[in-house]
Amino acid sequence: MIATLCVTFLMAPGGPVASPWSPPELASDARSLYMANCASCHGETGDGKGTADLDRPARSFLDGGYSYGNTEKAVVRSIVHGIPGTPMPAFGETLAEDQIQALANYVIALGPPGTVVAPGSSVLSVGERPLVVHGMMPALAEGGRREPRSLVVGFPNGTTFQYRAQTGELQAIRQGDFLDRRDWGGRGGTELQPLGQVTWKPEPIEGGSNGQFNAMNGDTPLRRSFKGSRVADNQVWLNFDLVDADGKDVGGGQEFITFLMVDGVPVAMRSCLANGSAKGLRIDVSGGEPVTELTFPDSDPAVPTFTVTRPCPGLFAMTFENGTPVFVHAAEWTESLESAIRADITGATRGDR
């Protein structure tokens, strides 16, 4: 059987950022560039209250959050390429390289102060593609245990996912700069130092999952065993096996983490694809309730494929007839994924479901 689960959620940039510049130290032409190209939308002080008539509020630079991340390189990228689907234009063809750099420095200086990272340090930053790092991570809470084997996935917009490597369990989501890889200089047992702020971590739920992917073969829980990762453009694949309590391999699959920019809002889409010899599969998300429950006959089962675009507890339960191939699409709307996400962001009316 093959099963696919897609859950979409928004990641909003936030938290302190590195800002080694202050406005008085910048060349006067940087402010002139800002006033000529940015102030009409983002305001003279960068507060997002410009005079331009826009279909949505402009970003406030005073908060220090940017669409592609809180680093100098990320701000330069936004200026050069613009932000598709938003009023933010591209300046790569109209401004010189030194002007773009000066403008980026000026915009960053408008944000909150942060810690200056010395050149040549062990700090890792995410470039145009996601970055996957393995290592020991510190405890998420005071008095908690360290994670000796973690897998940390960083994206260009400043969002980081932390997984437990053995099981593929998502432990935390952070926003901000990526990692300080100071463990390179240690003798073993040295932790990676996350630089972003925790914006999400699972809460335990009695009698259910904690919002994690949870596979069941009938009433028998299956655990995930992490096998490896792959980076492709704006997507990271995490490969895993599905194993029962006796250690028997009954299937496998992939978790995909994809980032989309929808109307200037960074949107994370986590997807799980599972397949194997199990006769039934239940995936629990959002409060431990089963999003889907599929039951197969004991012999000659059908091979269904299903997709769920958001966690909706108890969405459906179906039994497939013996030998009948079935395709079920649980998404309730026919528009594209980007349109569906945009409607979620803006609260647009769906119409009949």
C-alpha cells in the first residue's frame, strides 16, 4: 500500500538577528538609496508604514524579520530577485552590486541589535539550498537530556527543523540563524549550538501521539528507523523504514520538507509517503486523533493512494474491496496547492466543499 499525508503550516520569521552595522556608520548614499527605492512601501523609518497603496501591509524592518532569512546574504537575495507574488520588485537589473550591498546593510541596521559573529568562526549559514547537519544537540528544556544523535535541517528563510536521528521524530522548529558547529574543535561529546529561537516543540498528549507522524499496522504501532537524507533544491527528503515491535521491517517511506513562498509568506509543507506489506495504516497527527484510517482485506489487497492537505481529525475511514484498485484524494478543493495555501493565509472563502 502507498499512503501520503501532507500538512501545511506557516513559518513566520522572528527573533533577534545579527546586525553588525548601525545607521550612523553607513554611507549617506545608502539612506538616499533607501528613500528612493524602499521608503514609499516600507516607510522612512522602516516601520512598514509607507505612502504606497498596497494590497497588503509592507514588512516592518524594525522587527528584524525577512522573507528569505535574517542574514546579510538573504536580504541581498530579496533585493536582487524580489519576492514573487508580492509588490516587492527585483532590483538586480536597476541597481549596481555595491548599491545593493549598501542597501542591504542599511535595512539590516534598522532592525534590532544582535551579536556580531567573528569572521572565520565555526558558524554555519544556509545558502540557496537547504543544509542538513548531523551531531549532538543540547537539551530543549532545563533538566532535559541532550540528544546525542540529531539531524538538523536548515532552510534559506531562517527556519530550522531538529529531528531525533534514530527515529526521525521532529523535536523542535527554530527561527533565526542556523548553527555554530563548535563541536569541530572538541574531543567528542561537544554539542552543536543552535542559533535560532524555538518557535515550536511537541507537547505530550495522554493516550495519543504528540503531533508526530505515528504509523499503525492495525492496532500495532510501527516505529520509524531513519535511513538517510537527500537535498534537492528547496526540498529535503528523509528516508526511513517502518519496523514493528519484533524488529521486523514491514515497510518504509520518506518524509519531505518543502518550502514555498506564497504572497511573500514562507510556508512549510511536511509530507509523508509510506508503503509496505502492512494490511492497514493509520497516521496520527494534530492531537493524536487519526487523520485517516485505511483497512485492507487479508488477501489480494487494493493499492490506494491518498493525500490530505491539512490535519483534520477523523477525516474518513474506508474499506477497500478485495482486488479493486482505489484512488482517494482527501483534499477538499480543486485549486492548486499555492491557491489553497493563499486562501488559508488570507481567510478567503472556499465555497462548496
